[in-house]
Amino acid sequence: MKKFFMASLLGSAIALCTTAMAAGTDLKALEDAARKEGNINSVGMPDAWANWKGTWEDLASKYGLRHSDTDMSSAQEIAKFEAEKDNASADIGDVGAAFGPIAVAKGVSQPYKPSTWDQVPVWAKDQDGHWALAYTGTIAFIINKDLVKEDERPKTWHDLEKGKYKVAIGDVGTAAQAANGVLAAAIAYKGDESNVAPGLQLFTKLAQQKRLSLANPTIQTLEKGEVEVGVVWDFNGLSYREQIDPKRFEVLIPSDGSVISGYTTIINKYAKHPNAAKLTREYIFSDAGQINLAKGHARPIRAEHLKLPDDVQAKLLPNEQYKPAQPIKNAEAWEATSKKLPQMWQEQVIIEME
């Protein structure tokens, strides 16, 4: 599981780059190795998500890395790493926090600790460097103000129970955003990582009321008016609003509770461009890389160590909205629950729509 894939031409100089990284590691050697590989192929890191476009453009201009991405869910990314192995087409992926440990357990990841490792909170990283959250996401509502009257717009999860609009959360079986939406709802109803029953009960009630939409809350469905109220990560909601029409949508953190999680890169154990993948992670955790994420409305994990430009800070929600939100407190319990959630969702919620 912790065996490293290394280009033989680099020898011992690059060995430092595959172990526990810290200040003083030979980043120049890593950069040179990445330049020789010349490519970085990602999955689940499309241009519009968290401003990955800015990162790919920087990696191209600074290091000459050519990039391609295939968008897919967290579960699909790990399945792809596992299925392709020695014929790997992907070097790096971005998955929800709960999927980092899953990738490690399946033995499809390899570790790399960027030079800013010490500034990443302990709760947000794997001690061996297999994964680390680069940015956080907090579950929010995005409301189409053209479709939902002002006096009916929800401010809390409890408000959802008495609305007339439909609520879209997406595919709980495959998407980290949707799964965390269920957890956020559960927290608002006094549940937790090991008890999401209260959240499932809310969505079951919506399904029984014929108010649970099967639409995935994406920029396309929002723009077409197919989503009245969507459950999304804050950075997605803010990005969609900006891209479509800021006046048409409201984005807010439900005031009765939400969950703060995030996304982590996983470097494919079988990557054909392992050094490019490690350099990519290094850049993502640099000041410039973190600011790039903030430009995409994602809260950088190193936010306390950064001074964001005023125009970038303005792309995020006000700090006071985050007071009811809490980070995942029991990662092991949530990992276990995440595995069971798709079946519970199918058996308790979706069945009510049939």
C-alpha cells in the first residue's frame, strides 16, 4: 500500500520527494522530474470546479505540464484507479473526504506530503500523506428566487418540511456532496456521523410529499430552471450563482446546522506521471494554489496562514454564516456510515417515490 512508484532515472535524489515531505526537501529535483514527464491526467477535477482551471493554467505556464481531465464521482475515481492498475490513464483525482481512507484501504493511492504540510490541520490529513484536504466545503442551500417566493425561501433544514418547492440533492449513492447533504440534515436534527437517520427521515418526508427532485443540482439544471432549492457545497453554489446570474440565486448556510468537510487529492499508486502528480499537489497547497481555490469560491485549508486579496475574499460567504456548521468529528464513524448510506437511501427514501 505504501510502496512508491518512482521514475528510475531520478535515483536517490527524488526519493526524498516520495517520503514525508517537509521544508528543505529537494523541490527542484521534483520539478525537473515532473517536467520530463510533461503530462498530468486528472479525474474529477474539471475546470469549473473550485477553479481548477486556474491551477491547470499555472502548471502549464510554470512547469510545461499538459493536462486533461475526465469528470466523475469520488467512487468512480477510486474504482478507475483499482480497475486500470498497470494501464493507468489517470495520475491524480479529487475525492470527498470520506473517500480518502477508502482509497488507502483499497491500496490504490501513494503518499506525498507537500512542503506546507505542517499548516494543514491534523483532522484534515492522513498521517502518512496519502490524502489531505486542500479546501473545505460546507453544505449550503442554493435557491432559485424566480421560482421560490421570498416568504417561502428556506433558512433552515426545518423550513424544508413546510415548503411547496421541490428539493434537489443529487445522487447520494455516488456523490460526496449529496452524502454530506444527508449528514448536514442529520446534524440539524440532532444526529451525527454514526446516526444519519434524522436526515434520512427528512428526505423521506419530502419524497412522500412528492417534493424530492431527482434532478442533480448542477450548473446546467439550475440554469434551465429545473432546480428550485438545491443542496450543494457552498463553493459550488457560489460558483453557479456567479456564472448564471447573481440576482437569480441566493446561497446560504442553513442556520440550524451544517457540516464542514472537504476534498482531497489522491495520487494514483499506478500513475504514469507520478512526479507530475506530486508537483500538482505541491502547487495546490502553495499560497498561489490555495488562492486559486478561493477564486473558485472554495475555502482554502491553509486559510489561517493566508491573506486573501479583497476581491477573492468577496467570493466567499460571510464568516458569520459558518457558525452553525461543524467539521466532521468522527471520521471513522462517517466512513462506515458512508458505505451503508447508498443502500439506506434507496430503501428508505427512493422507495417512497415509486
